[in-house]
Amino acid sequence: MFKELKWRVIFLIGLIILFTYFAFPLNKRISLGLDLQGGMHLVLRVDTSKLSAEAKKDAVERALEVVRNRIDQFGVGEISIQRQGTEEIVVQLPGVTDRKRAIDIIGRTALLEFKLVNEEPEKVRMALSGQVPDGFELKYDKENKPLLLAKDAAMTGQNIVDALVQLDRSGFGEPYVSLKFNSQGAKDFAKLTADNVGRRLAIVLDGKVNSAPVIREPIPSGEAQISGRFSYEEAADLAIVLRVGALPAP
């Protein structure tokens, strides 16, 4: 009987050792939720107020897919994304603590527009006096210099197929975002630049002028770039949202 009890004790000790091995450390053995390992719980609302009735039908579903793709490239594991109600998306990001960066990547509209700059002195003076000519809008660049832009974009970023971070080798190695268009986008960009050599073309992201370089020559390659005093992380995040695509609504 004593011998039988002895083997039972050994067997139980073996089980305890086995269970302990597979149970600890917890963060290695099981997926911890927000309550155990920390993280972020976000509720996003898709603003469909300015969309047409047709565009509203699947706006939230399209936004959900864009958000999911952005987070996938952000490199977050064990995420939870689901629709809530008619206009909300709930996102759980275990282990993510950089709130500002996460919200910027997830919630940025990422509407990229290319707009021609009008430099006619009379029209610029009118705009600066508060009388913006029809068909134009007054914007300011990063150095707070006024720019009179065509209200309608000459081209948007809807035909972008890739966006990557590159380092400027001619200057101080500053990062910029290199854009590549699909075949239709390449044709449109080639025509836009060929028709407007010598003019300035403003690169506008989410309503803010990023830069407004002069078109020196036609650009048939289907490639463009966005630069503007980025940190490498800022450039990488911008590349993510442009590569994945714009949200259908703010």
C-alpha cells in the first residue's frame, strides 16, 4: 500500500511540474486580453454625413476593412475589430501603448490630392483681401506662405499601388515617401505634368499643403514623392495609410 501511495505522489508531482511548465510565464502560454496586459480600446465613428446615399450603404464596412489592413501593417497581433451599431467600429489593441501614433494611423483620412497653383498676381491679391475667385481656394504651406489652389484636384491618390519610405541621398539623408501609380495613374500623372511644365503642383494631404514643387519636366515613370521634414517613423506611418488606401469617410 505504501509503495502504491508513493507512486501516486510521484505521478501527482509530475503532473504539477508539467502544468507549471505550460502555464508560466502567462504571456508566453496564453493570449492576454486588455485587462491583463494593457493596451487600447478605441471606438471609431464613421462620419457619413457628406456621402451620397449610394456611398453610405457600405461605407462602414469599407472603413472597417481599411482599418484592419492598416493595423495589420502596423504589426499588432491579437487584435479585435468589429462593427458596432450603424456607424461605429470597435478596435482592441492589446499591448499597444502609443495612443497618439495608433490613432493617427487608424483614423487618418489619407486623402491625397494634387492641385495646381495659380500665381496670377491679381487673383492672389483678391484672395488675400478675402475675395477668393470662384474655382479656387486659399491655403498656406508649412512655412505659412499663401497659395492659391484650384479647388478641384487635378489628380488624387486613388491610383496609388505602392508607397515606400526612402532616404534622400542628395541631402542630409532625410526620409521621404516614394509613390508608385498603377497604369492609369501613371498615364494621368504623365499628362498632368506634361501639360503644366513650369507651374507649381501642390501636394495636399487631408486638406493641408505638404509641398508645392515646380514641375520641371514631364514625369512618365508613374512615380512621385512626398517630402517635408518627416521623422522616419512619420514617413513610415504615412506610407502605410497611403499604401493601404484612404478611408471612405472621416
